[in-house]
Amino acid sequence: MGFSKEEKSRRILRGVKTVFFLIAMLISFLVVSAPVFFAIADALLPSALLSASLSSSSSPPPPFFSLKTLSSHFNNYDFRYSLIDIPLISIIRSAVIICVYSFCDGPKLSRGPYFGITMICSVSSLIFVSIKASFVFSSSIPREGYVAETALFISSLVLAFAHVVVAYRTSCRERRKLLVYKIDIEAVSPHLFHFLD
């Protein structure tokens, strides 16, 4: 009860088409959901890197997310040495960006608060992290956890820049959608505001 060569080639071709379709759908899903994925990564990655940095600098690794550890970090906070503010900046930045993204629709994503607020949040956090990095890495004494601290700063900078790129790409995609449907962006916005009143 074997298949003929023609049936086997059809099955293989159908399998290849199915795999290609699934990969295309996955890529499309990732492109559309990029702001959400970057916000989640921005909230989790710096916290994980700070936890790795703290566990490498002390012999018994303390639980990073316990209230006692967090309160000791805040009580002993010094801008020049403490790193607790880097994950906090990333969490606040991603929370603001994802809130603005969730409240925006097509015209607001194309030209509106999403790209502007993302740009403001990312640039201000880039400036803060750059200034902090100059203080933290100014001492010539090598410390334990230096690699994890460097990765923490680099990840925060890269994710801030990635938010801007994703917001720009999202606004371009929404603008193209509106042009495809032949909707004038400036004509849509006043009617939306009139409708909401």
C-alpha cells in the first residue's frame, strides 16, 4: 500500500508549503507584536542581569526580589555605585510605552503620541543611563560582577534604542495601512475627536 512517486512529491510539496506558511505567520505575528515583546524584554532582562551581577559579587546569592533585599538597596542608594535604578528605569519606560501603545489605534499610531512618547522615554533613559555609566565605570579598580554590570548597561541602552526603532517601524506600517485604504490621516483625526466628544 505504498504511495506512487507523484503522490509522495505532492505530500512533500504540501508539507513544504505548510512549513513556509507557518513560518510566515510566525514572522508576521512577531512583527505586529514587536512593541509588546520589547516591552516585556525591557522589563525582565535588566532585572535578571542585575540579579546575576549581585549574585556574582557575593558568595551566597541573595534573593533579589525579596522585600528585604530591595529595601536595603533603596536605603543604601548612591547614584555613583548603586545599580537598582537601571532596572527601575527600564520597567517604568516599558510600562509607559506599552500603556500608550495599548491606548492608540491606527491614526494615533501613525502620527501621534505613541512615537513621541516612546522617543521621549527612550532618549531620557539613554541620557540617564549614559551619565550613570560614566560614574559607575570611572573607577579603575576592577570589581566582581563587572561583566554582568556591563551587560546591564548595554542591554538597557540597546533596548531603549530598540523601542525607538520599533515605534518608528510601527508608525510607518500604520501610515502605509491608512494610505492603502485611502484614508487621509488629517481628515480622520478631527472626526475621531468629534465622535469621542
